[in-house]
Amino acid sequence: MFNITEATLTTTSGPLTYRLHIPSAPQRAANPALLLTFSSTRTASFEETPYDIPAKLFAEAGHYVVSFDLPNHGEQINTFGTGIVGMCAAFNAGQDPFAQFVAQGRAVLDSCLAQGVAASGGIYACGVSRAGYCALRLAAADQRITGVAGLAPVTDWRVLTEFAAVREAPAVAALVLDHYAEALAQRAVFLTIGNHDERVGTDCCVRFALRLFTLESEQAAGVSKIQLHIVDSPGHSLADEWRAAGAKFLLP
């Protein structure tokens, strides 16, 4: 299904390899889009179920798809550790992994466009859980991204157990996605989360969505481009249908 190429960029945080699906000419959409999709690693985003659902749906429709490893995941694991624990340690040491991700995402997008990815159908971002936060931060920072989907996204790191020791720090409070809502209020945003997600906080996701709805109503008239779906799903999980729904929301 996927026609994969990989390229490595030199960034301020070190080398970064990204994986790009280029649709073959016969299968390419008339107005192909580019999806930046994130889970933990670029391999998981393309090859591991259910994290590969957005990539598959866009590829099947003839669009470009790109992904790279999150900071402190895959090839970006460093001395601060792995996963969210490593991200927290890096942040506490003054090496902000979220700002790093945004810079890397913009560099990857620049590289894709420079090598001929003609995303006439739009540029979109999608992420799940910790990667949902990253995708939303990237969309807030880059106006080229016209729509974003957060699947059971982290919206407030203070809720996560890995950040418990620094929960009261002002710098951690400044990471809350509510602070980035204004940059997203004019664009298409899809959010979905389980109705009792204690891991990342259903209430935090709802609060963020309400902030988006308020800003959207203040800034623009017409049909809302923001969707929030609170679904019956146990814990920090989502049925495949809701992962697919986020991708379908973005499909041009």
C-alpha cells in the first residue's frame, strides 16, 4: 500500500529521519493533500495497528503521508530517557521537547514541499495521545496546516503521572493547550476522547474544546469547523472507528 522513501535532515537538535509515502501517479488524487501523522515513532505511524489507521486512509485516497519519531522516542531517545518520562526530564533540564517537535515538524514540512510534494489539497496533522498534543502544537505554530485531529490527546501535562513532581511549576502550566487555542480557532479541529479518560483527562480536553468554540464564535461567523466527540470508551483508549473518524474529518 505504501510507497515509502526516507530522508534525513540536519536540525539544531541533531539528525532527524522522516518517512514519506508518495502516491504513485495512477493512484494520486486529483488534488493531493499531505498528512503529517504521529503516534510514537514513524514506524508505528505507518505499520502498527491501530496507529496506522490515519496513514492508511490518506494513502488509500491517493494522498501524501509523512511521519517522524517524537522527541525521546525511537531514534530520538537520548540521555534524558524514553517516552513521556524522557520528555519530562528534558523539559525540566531546559531542553523543551515540545518546541523541538514543532521546529522539526516545520523543517520536515519545508523539506517535503521543497522536494515536490504538491499538496494542493491541503496540509493536515493528526496525532494520538502525547502525539496528539504535539500535532496540535505544530498546527498552532504553522499556518500552512489547515486542519488537525487530536485522538485522545494530552491537552494538559499536569494531569499525567510522569509530570506529578513538577505539576505546580509555572513552566508546566504554560504548556496547557488552552494557551494555543487562539492560533487554532480559525481552522478545522477534530477532538475525540473517552468519557472517563483519567490518563490524560477528559475534562481537560473538554475545557480546551470549549475554549476553541468560544474563540471561534468571537472571531468568525458561519458553520463551525471544530468538532468534539466524547465517546464511550474505557480508560485511555479509542475504538478504531474514532481513529478513522479523525482521519476522515481531515480528508479533503
